[in-house]
Amino acid sequence: CFVALLLDDDVRQALAAEIDRLRPRAAAVSWIVPENLHLTLKFLGNVVATRGDAIGAALAAAAADTPAFDFGVEGLGAFPSPRRPRVIWVGAGGGQVEAVGLAGRVEHALAPLGFAREDRPFAAHITLGRLREPRRDTALAEALAAGAARPFGVVRAGRLSLMRSDLSPRGARYTELGGWPLR
């Protein structure tokens, strides 16, 4: 399971078009299907169904403490670097401060339930694809550099979602288990 901000259809379609542009320049990338694109705030791992009520209450409290906000979806990049990518992503521009604050409130709300806090600072991003084996790829690095400031739209973050991921040979399928409106 994971906690996420879901994207508007028009932003998902813009990102799908970008994936189509990148696809011929990047070998061995496992691309995310458009309906699965989202901004992850916290990965929870396997969660026992009996904990759902406690998790829901914690997320409701985190959402109630957070005003709705807009965030810009812009700029291509890669972790750990565009020269040797492992994860290809698009960033959250305007609204990044609010997204970081919400992720912190989610962390704080879930910590008493035994979910470990992240060691690394939260970096608001939307994963577009993962490389099976990171290696130098000049064509991909150039494509990422060319899109480093490209805008893909604005999303109204008005709802916190708890998502379940079901893996299959055809890829992951996400199901929303619950949602809580931001203030």
C-alpha cells in the first residue's frame, strides 16, 4: 500500500505523451502506464486489512490539517542522476513546499502505528519509468536535459488517497482503498 496524490486526467495524458517521446530514446525502461501515474507521499508496504481503520483515521487527521493546494507538474529528471538513471521522473514545481509539508504530516500521523520514518528528505516527484539496470545512456540523458523545465500542467491536490498495488505479469494495478479531503 502507499499514500498518494492522484493526478488529473489531462496531466496524466500529457505525461503519457512524454513517455511516448522518451520511449525510443531509452532502452530497457519499464514505463508506468498512464492510469498508474501519481505522486507518492509514503510507501507503506504490505498492510494487514485489520489496520485499515487506524490508518484511515491517521490519514484523515493529516488531511484535515492540510489546506488544498495546487502543484505544477514540470521538469524531467532521474535518480540517482540523468547520466546514470535508475528512475525517470517528472517533478512537482509550484506547490512543492506544500507537498513536502503534507508528506511530513503523513509521516507524523503514521509513525505511532509503527510505520518507519523515511531516512531521506521527501522529494516530490512522479515516477515515469524504472531502468532494470542503470547504465550510461547519452541519448536518454540528452532527452532528460531537454525536458528539464518542460511544464505538463497543474494538479489541484484536494484529496489524500490510500492505494493498494496488485502485481501481475502484466504490471501493477492500483486500487484506491480510501480517500480523505484536504481542508
